[in-house]
Amino acid sequence: MDETEKLQQYKLFINPADLKELKRDIWIDDPLPAQLTLEGKRLEIDIAYRGSHIRDYAKKSYQITFYKPKIYKGSKLVHLNSEFKDPSMIRNKFSFDFFTEIGVLAPKAQHVFLTLNGRPEGVYLEIESVDEHFLKRRNLPNGSIFYAVDGDANFSLMSDLDKETKKSLSLGYEKKIGEANEEYKLQEFIFKINTIPRDDFEREIVKYVNVDRYLRWVAGVIFTSNYDGFVHNYALYRNGETGLFEVIPWDYDATWGRDVNGKIMEANYVPIRGFNTLTARILAVDTFRKQYKTLLEEIMQEKFTTEFIVPRVEKLMRHIRPSLEQDPYKKNHLSEFDQEINIIKDYIEERRAYLQRKLYKLD
């Protein structure tokens, strides 16, 4: 990536009457028609706000669905995230890049500059949708993808929301793609997680989940410190050929030393063993726990270091900084932006020290 290269320009046009309707109730998910000019091409799209609590922010995030043409550059929809609470604007993208580096399926993302009806809205993060096109771009087998939409996606028989037995084992999930029977495969998976006897677990669980990929995902959550990552911010992909589930990360702006409100998060906040039922059961198996410990040690030696991470973060931040000077929501906060590299560096050093102290818990 050329650091002097300008961000791609997203020129969005919404009829003033439709824009007024969009703003009237930020919680309505019904899309409205709009036009988007990209690389000189004018595209017909549908647009809606996206996210939950982030809809309250002054700088909105959007979901864009291509209408004419239905598919643009291999995608039928993309997400435009404002990254409003992240002073660095790069945590989400860098987390996805980091997951990819350690062998986990993760969305691609790039920073763009958005204008709305000719007025600058600023720097946004365009994030690839996790759907059938996500699989196609990676030459992966068709299968099912479920989004974890709330805390009930905890791999447990018990609800994380009301602490009672779930009425359905697919609670907490929303099917993105897949045949009708895939929901039963998901329910069977969660049931087996909770009911396979301890003595049989190591032998049986590998019939349902790619354990190596799962442990790499756990490691990614641990290194980035995504507090919600174990019960919420992910998607489940069931490989149609192997029949095995694996996890795809999602929504990683509250990471690398900042929480969901953009506040400093202590480096010891997320425990080394994580938390959810599947992680607990896998790490109760000696073989898997040793595999996980070895994986953490390898990543700490090669990837989770200031020498590896800081230059990459600095490069990303240099790339977007000139455009932030034109961002109406960020241009008055550039001194805070410039200090974020120190926040991230301190986090890495403190998190490494914490993990080194806690590795013995995996013996």
C-alpha cells in the first residue's frame, strides 16, 4: 500500500426526502434507495443504518446493498463503519489483518472517504460482508454461515441473557446463508458441546469443529482483548465438505487497549483461558490445552510483538491521517489520533507481560 495514495472516494447521493426518512427513526432497518459513485461509475444501491448502540453516534455507519448491478466487484453488499469510538480508526481493520496472519478466516477491510450529497462525512472503514461471496473469493466450499447476534451465542444450553435454559439451541444466531437443515446442524453442534461425556470429548468434538482453527480464533481474541468476542462478535461457518464449524471474527474496534466506549481497557481484563462453554470444554482436554499453549507461545514470539505490530499500525495510521484532516468528526481530534500508537504499543507490552505470567495456567 502506497502511504501517499489517497483513500478511495465513496460519493453517496440520497434524495433529500429519503434522507429525511432515514434520519427520522435511526432504528428502522428498512433500506432506502440511493446512488453511489465509485471509480467514476454510478451505482444504484439500497442503504440503511447498521449496528446497535453505534446508531446513536453522530457519525453513522451504513450497510450498502448493490441494486444495479446486483453484484459489484464480487460483492452484493458492503458495510461502511464510522469507527467513531476508536481514536485510531484502525483497530477493526488491523484486528482482521492480525487474525488472517495467525491462520483464521477474517473479513477484508479498507479505509475509504465518504461524501454524502456533496458534503464530506469523513473516513470510513469498508468491511467485506461474510456471506456466500466471502466463501467464493477464498475458493471455500459452500456451507452455512450464522451470525452471532447477541449473548446467547455462548455455545451453552443456558441463556446468557436471562440465565435460564434456552427454548431453542439456535438462540443468539441469525442464519446468513445455508439450506433449511443447517439450523439443525447448528443445534446438534451446541447440544454435543454440552452433552458429550468428558472421557469421550477429545475423540468426539473433532467431528463437529475444526479444533486447530478454533484455537487460533481463541488466540486472536486473547491477543486483541475483544471482551465480547467469545459470546457475540463472530460468525460461524460450517464447511460443506468437511462438515466442521469454524469461527470468523467480527466487530473488533473495541480492542488493542480500548473498550467499547473508547476508554482505556486494562491489559489483564480478558483472561488467558477466555470464556464460553466450548472454550472451557476444549481447554479441559490436556492435548488441546497444550496445543493452545504452544500456539500462544509461537504467536507471542513471531507476531504479537511491538517489532511486528507497531510498524504495521504506524503505516495504516499514516495512510489515513491526511484524509482525517477533512473528516468533520475527527479533524479537531488529530492530537488524540497521533497519540494512539503509544496506547497500542503500551497495550502490547502489558498484555505480553500478563500472558507470560499466566501461561502456567495452561500446564
